[in-house]
Amino acid sequence: MHQTKEIKVFIIEDDFVFIEILTNIIDSINEEIAEKKIKIVYNTYYSAKEAGFELSCNPDIVLLDYFIMDDELNADTGTKLLRDIKEHDASIEVIVVSGQESADVKDDLLKKGATAYISKDENSLATLKPLLMEIVTKRFA
């Protein structure tokens, strides 16, 4: 009997409504991949500091908001956290999901190791689910 492979996902997002949307996407993916003996388990973090302390749990995938309130209320917390994640383990897939619209920021995040950048807009859900499915099935199946 094959044991179910667990994929750890960190959701680092300070918008409670968007967290609900992301967890619903993951739940939907879990239903679709159940027969492959793969299950996504996720933890949600509302601050960069909280998520940074938990990197020792070794997530496989991180869904990262660019603007995350931290104790210092800095706007570029997502960039710093991306750097910390990649320094911890360069193989972690980091998908930035953000409402900021700067092409320069997007390019910078991709250069620094983000797997993908998805804008929070009407197309984000249609883009995110197939991307997560692709990562899960290619890398973890």
C-alpha cells in the first residue's frame, strides 16, 4: 500500500478574504489529485516575521504576497522574505501573488528566484490553479 505524499504549502498573505480563496483552490486541487496519493497540506501566515520563523518546517511551495505587514510596516517585505526563503532552501517553489502592478518589481522578484508572479486580478484564480497543478504533478508525483 502506497503512503500518501504530503506537499507542504505556506500561504503568506495578510488579506483574510484572499487566504480563503487560496485555501479553496488548494482544497479543489486536493480533490483532483487524491487518486495520485498526493495531498497538499497548508499553513497560513499573516506576517513575514511569523512565516520566517517557520521556514524550518521546510515548505515545498510558498504562496507569497508582495505587500505583507510586518512589525516595521515595510512595503518591500515580500522581497526580503523571498530572499530568506531561497537562502533557506533554493528548491522551494515561490509563487508571488500580489496586487502591486510594477513591472520592475515583478522582474526583480523573478530574477531573485520566484517561480512565478501572478497579479491579484480577475484572472489570478484561472492562472494560479493550473500553475499549482503543474508544479505538484511534475515535481511531486
